Amino acid sequence: MPSAVYVLGVGVFAMVTSEFAVAGLMPQLAEGLDTDIQQIGYLVTVFAVSMTVGGPVLALALLRLRPKTALMIIFAIFFAGNLLAAVATSYAAMVAARVVSGVASQAFFGIAISLCSQLVHERVRGRAVGVVMNGLMLGTLLGLPLATYIGGRLGWQAAFWTIAVLTALAAALTAVLVRNPPRPVADESGGASLAAEFRVFRRPQLLLALVSSTLIIGATFAVFSFSAPILTEVSGFGDDTVPFLLLAYGAATVVGNMVVGRLADRHTVSTLLTGTLLNAACLTGLALFTDTPPLALAFLLGVGLVGVTMNPAMAIRVQRAGSTRPLVNTVHSSFITLGVILGSAIGSLLIPDYGLRAPIVLGLVLALLAISAILPALRHPRLRGGDLPPDTASSAPEEHLEPVGQRR
């Protein structure tokens, strides 16, 4: 695996650590910015909405630049956002900082995944995406506790200064170790046309892939967003135990991501289908046995293994149904973020009337809907991955996909 792929994972780690930092620093931020926890909670929403809406816009603005140049510009924007957060003295300034950081973060995800897919052979793209996405898993496992620890010991400003330094380090590594992929002959004039970039979004299989990604992530975050109160108020775990349980959950996501990355290339759709079926089974078990601590923990760890870890397979399905270009991958990242928003927002609305089991049931419903959006891909050998010959070139045309039997 090229060293550049691991470097892109470092960049993702920096982005995710910044994204999650607010969740771990809410009391300190509320006190420092002279506001309340509810207002600080909105900073999480602001970041997510900025990712969903602004990320594709920034990616589109950088469309005609070479990937490495685009990444360096994004690093500069992201660094500025975290610098603004570190020196913010008002709530409005922090909102602005989160908007800037959120837009840059989403664009980075899309362009980084696009670039890593172009730097490796098609038959190992899933593994490469898995390596990059380990930055996301490690951000959950290590980045959030790190930011929380530094913010608790040295003040919340220190956490954002640390993220800014981490961003500078990732940018330096990118400048030295990441190269641009060869420019395709058809792309010598400076990139695909804007019309061509948007044309792929007419493909039904791409739209289904995007929707299924939203539903898979929505199913997972409907539970993960409320995992702490579920574990303490329903399952009966002590408050001092929850950080260790969430650490175990994060470790499960790292393991699951590595396994899915290995399977995603040759068994793309079957991996997605099996993983989502297992997720539905774990969510069912969690809903039924929430008040039985050992079983609740086992099923929650199961969700960690087969939930957000579907990212590599989701990315490969989207690339085969659409393209490896940055805009497609950034829009896909926005659909993933939309899943986070939907799972957590709808779950929040259900809790007052139906209790903490309601988000788990919501996650199950979303998982079942995701399965229905995955099944149509079984008819397409290229999307499934299993029918790809082992020597398929990474430059193979990403053709318009038609049902088997209708190809001419």
C-alpha cells in the first residue's frame, strides 16, 4: 500500500478529532463562551450541516485543481478554522469557526478518498479506502479522548491549538509524501467538464448507493448518539464505566473497518448486505435486551463491528456506480453525514415520548430500509465486485450500469 494512503488517513484523523472535540468539551466551552450546554450542542449540528451542504460546494470550486493542490488548500482552510476556534472569545466566533472547519472537513474526505482510489489498483481500492477511513475510527477511539483530556487539563483552547498543530503536521506529510495520480488522456485539458461531473448523478444505481449509505449510517448513529444514556439509564452501567465501554466500541469499529476493507473489493455488495443484516440483528437484540447489561454491551459492540465500518464497501459501491472523481466522493460523504444528522435528530425527537429504546428501534427501521436499497445492486456484477477479474485495471471505464440481460 503506498505511503500516501496512510498519510491521507492522518489527515482524516485530524478532521475527525476536530469534529468530535466539541462533544467532549461541552462544559468547558459553555463556561468559556458564557452560554449553556444546549447552545454548545448546536455547534455539533452546525458542523454537520456545514459538512453536508458546504463540502460539495468547496469540492466543486476546487474541481479543476490537481488533487494534491486541492488538499493543501483545504488544509489551509481547516487550519484557519481551528485557529479561529482556539482564539474565539464569543459564541458567534465559535459558530463561524465550526462552519469553516466543517466545510473543509467534508471536502477533504471526498478528495482524499478519490485520490487514494486513483493511487492504487482497482482490486485493492476497498483496502486503501479502509486504511484512509481508519483515520475516522481512530478519531473516535483516540482523537476524542485526546481532545477531551487536553481540554480538561489545559483548557478548551489548548485542544483546538493541538488540532491546529496536528493539521499542520498532516499537511507537511501530504506535501512530502503524497503525489498526484497520472492525469488520464481525456483529462489533459484540466479536468472533467462540469456537465460530466453532474451527469453521473442521473444513474439510478448511484442514487440507490447514496441513499443506502445514508440509511446505514443513520441506523448506526441513531444508537451511538445516545449510547451513554442508554448504557447508564436503561442498561444500568455506572457513569465511571461508560468511557471504557465506549473505548471498547471504538476498538470494535477499528477491527470491523479493517475486515470490511479487505472484503470490499471482491465482495462489495455481499459485504454491505451481510453487514447491514448483522447490524439489524444486533439492533434487534439491543432493543429486546437493553436492560440486561452483558447482552446490551455485546449487541452494542456488534453494532460497532458492522455499522459505520461499512464505509469502505459503501465507497467502492458508489465509485463503481458513479466514478472515482472528487465530486462524487464528496457528495457521498455528505450523504453519510446526512445519515448522522437524521439518526441523531429523529432519535432526539422520539425520546421524550417513547424513551431511550426508541432510537434503537429507529436504527432497526433504518437498517431494514438500507437492506432494501442494497438488494437491487445484486443484479449488477460490476457493483457486486465478485465478477471482477483479478487483473482489472484501475483505469477501467466506469460505464453506465444496466440490469444484467439488457447490456448490448
